[in-house]
Amino acid sequence: MTELAFCTAGELAEKIRAGEVSSLELTDYFIGRIERLDGELNAVVVRDFDRARRAARQADAALAEGKVVGPLHGVPMTIKESYDIQGLPTTWGLPVFKDNIAATDAESVRAYKAAGAVFLGKTNVPLNLADFQSYNEIYGTTGNPWDTDRTPGGSSGGAAAALAAGLTGLESGSDIGGSIRNPAHFCGVYGHKPTWGIVPPQGHALPGMVGGPDIAVCGPLARSADDLALAMDVLGAAEPLNRPGWRLDLPKPTKTSLGELRVALWPTDPSAPVCREIADRVASVGETLAKLGAAVSDSARPSFDPRDAHLTYVQHLNSIMGAGIPDDAFRGLQHAADQLEPDDMSDRANSLRATVLSHRDWIRADHARERLRYAWRAFFDEWDILICPQMSTPAFPHDHSEQTSRTLDIDGQARPYFEQLFWAGLVTESYLPSTVFPTGPSADGLPIGLQAIGAEYDDLRTIDFTRLLAREIGGFTPPPGYGDV
């Protein structure tokens, strides 16, 4: 059983189908790992072990009758706390919702169950899913399995930590400000932020919210690119109200080798400088690709001012993040808004509201966003993939001080904490897909992940790029100390 902890979900499913291990044996195995290894880590904060065992027995009984439910038949997994699972709490880390029990399953949970997955429980998040760290008054603090004194990221921090530590077979998170991508980077796993609108978000919402939010997405985290592709095949679908006439048909990758690709590099930016080690890692990946015959440029950029693009993103982000929470809780969160705009972004930054936009403001911001989408479309007519950082640093130490006072050390310079939303918003505002992939450790032994960005609906291309790249630079590596004990 030693190797099972770090198998991919696809490999676990194959072992179950081949009779090498039963779903119940595998479920008990992961439950045992959670009970032994998750104390200090604190990743799987909502546990549903009894129902998991019942579901595993049902999966084994079905297989004994020759019935395979789907590609994840019998595979144990966890999911971010912010998704509804019937009978379990959904709080988003907000104390006001500590007694909120979900009456139904989220759309993603239904899709995973229909594919045969068995749910062990749910993983930790920050308050209102609004931090690069994962801690809250309800569940406490989640550590990074590479160094529990450091953040695993947020808001899908528990998800990435559980995957990296081998506590689960697969995970799903959500992303509006890098919440899938920065935990994948910090923990050394894979994460995919899908094109907006292709994974139904219903059931990933605070009470009273039923529509899909603008720019926010749901998507998978995994230990391999193959698992991301498998999960996207499970998750991609029309939203419930669109199902009578909407069908998803993502284009398949047409280039089968890295040498065929045209790749642009964006190693750092004055709006959000990154540490030299991460910028150099972008360049290093570019050198690997160039040696394989790929066309590589470190100067190609879409035709817009990235500072203006970031301001448009911040306008939407402020409004969306405040829309679903009670007024009292929202007022308590507004203090973080002051840092959402980098200091050097002109007088326009000072005029942005830290509260919900008026409908007039929203429409104007939406037109600005459409211009960005057209610019990206023209860019990706010439380039297949853009590689850039996800965050400015590897995982940093826990910092639970007031958000307005936090900074990140970038090669000896203190930079505003939320300045790094630039790298998330670059992708998010224009609905683009982005796959974060591991590139190996930093000098301090911490994971470094980068973004592979593609055109809208080119999700399978960005995922496949990271699959091919792993053959050259390696993929997921387990953190020390999480083997079977």
C-alpha cells in the first residue's frame, strides 16, 4: 500500500477496476492517513468518514456485479469547504455561517459522484475565501506540508495541502484571485483555473446566492496533469438553466510535441515584481522549450496596458467578493481593499470603490473587460502558451496580522501583500484558462509553480502542455515526512 498515497486519481481508479485494491480498502487507507498525519497540517477539517465507507462499499458491490459507474469509480477524494455536500457545513470560514448545513450537493459534487468518486470530507479555507493563507475562527490554521510554519496558500489551501501530503486522491477548489493557482504553486501540485463559464458553479456559494458569479470559477487540483484533464472531462458542462441549448465542446490539442509550440514568457512586471528565483524559473523553462525547438519570446505581450487591465479586474473583484456576505461581515472585510491596487497605478486607483459597484460602473468595467478579451484573442492567434509567475515568492511564513499591514519580502524589498493579485487578475478578468504546474524546489527547498495560460476555451491545451513539460522537467514530488508511518 506504500505507493498508493501519491498515486494519481486515474491510477487509483485503474487499481480498483483491476481488483488490486477495493474502494473500501482505499477509503480506509486514506482515512488512516488523515487520522495519523493531519494533526499539525489541519487540512481535512470536515470529515465524513462513515458515509465515505458506505459509499465505498456500494462502489465495491457495483463492481462485483460488473458495473463501473465512471472514470473515478471508488476513488476517495476531498473537496474545498466552500462546496455544498448535503448534510455537511458550508461556512466559507465565516463564523456567521458556522451552523449552515447544506441541503443538497453542489453541481461539482454531483458530477464527481456521478463519475464514481467517494467523498471523505472537506478541506480548509480562509475567511470568506479572501486570503493567500487558509485560517479562520471555525477550523483554525492549515500548514504547508513542505513546512507547516508556512502557508499552503488560499483560498484552496487545505485542498492543495491534502493533495501534497497524500491524504486524498483528488481535489477541487475555486478561483477568483488565484485561489486554485497560488495553493498549487505553494504546495507543489497541479491546479487548473478553467475558462469562465464551463464548470457549473451552483452549490459553491453562500446562502441565498444562486447565480454563477462573474469571473469566479470552480476547477480541479491534482497530482498530475492527466488528473486535471480527467477532472475537467467530469466537471465541464452547462449550468442548469442553460442545459436545454448549451453544449461544451472544448478544442483538443493539435500539437503533440513541445517543439511545435509558440511560447511567450512574462517573467516579472513593474506592477508586481517577483523574486529573482521565480523570474529565473520562467526563463529556465523557456530555455528548455527553446532547446526542444519551440518558438520562445520574452517580449511578446498582449496589446493593452497591464496596469489598466488590473484596475478593471479590481473593480469586478471588489464587487463580487462583497455581494454574498451579510452587511456586518462585509464591513469587517473592507479594510483589506486599500491594498488591492498597487501604489503606482495613478489617480484612477484612488477613485476605485472598496464597496459594491453601481450598475453603471459595472457596465463600464464590462466594456473595458471586453476590450481586454479581444486583445488576448489577437495575442493567442500568434502564441499558443504564455508562461508567467503565479505569486511573487515561494510559500511564506504564516502572518495573521491585519491585512492592511502585511507585506511580502521580494529580494529584500517589502511589497504590498495584495499586490500579487496582479498575476491572478491578468488571467481572471479576461476569462482565460490557466494551469499551474510544479517546476521543482527553490533554494530553500520550497515548491515553485508557474502558470501556463492559453486562449479562452483552450483548457485542454494548457493542461496538455504541462503534461508534456513534466516529461522534461519533472512533475509532482511528495514532501518529506508524509510516507506511510
